[in-house]
Amino acid sequence: MRVRHSTASDATFSTEGAGAWDADHTLENVWTELEVDFGTKPVYDATFQITDAAITATSKVVVMQSGKTATGRASGDMQWDAVNYAANADDGFATCYALCSPGPIVGRRILYYQVI
């Protein structure tokens, strides 16, 4: 993702600072959204894989739930479901573990993940 400031540098910037401010910036480690289906049978825990070429065996993968409404769900229903996520990275994918508390949950949920 590339970012450009909408205002140019002014006299308060040093020459070096002005050049840095006016240059395009590349953001790394942005969040990626995905939808996961926990199925039709209520579950207290689940394991699934996130496939992404940016993930390597030495990556750290952070996963968190989104407040967005997933396919077939009611708006805001995720507020009642507390899910903790952990992920173990490997080359090209991460195995993700979900623990629902108090649980259980069913159906689709929207998550965000970030590769660091």
C-alpha cells in the first residue's frame, strides 16, 4: 500500500524532513481480511489454515476478530462471541487455533490477520 501526504511540507521542516514528508511511503504489515466458517455444529474450539505466500516459517502471524457482519449473520452478532486466536507460521500458510469463551459459536465470522 502506498501513501502520499495530502499537504506539502512547509518552512517548519528541515530539508531532510521535507524530502521524507513529500516522498511516497510504503506501508508494511497491513491487515488482511478473511471469512472463516466455523460450521453448523456449535464448537468451543477450532483449527484452520490461513494460506498466504507472504507467510514464512519465521513469520509471526497475528489474528483478531472483526466487527463486520459475515455472510448469513445478523449485524453485530460477533459482540456476543469472545474468540481468542493463536497462529503458528510455516512456509506459505499458518495454522490458526481458535478458542471460544464462553462459546460455543457457529457459522461464519470475519477475521483480520497480519504477517509480521
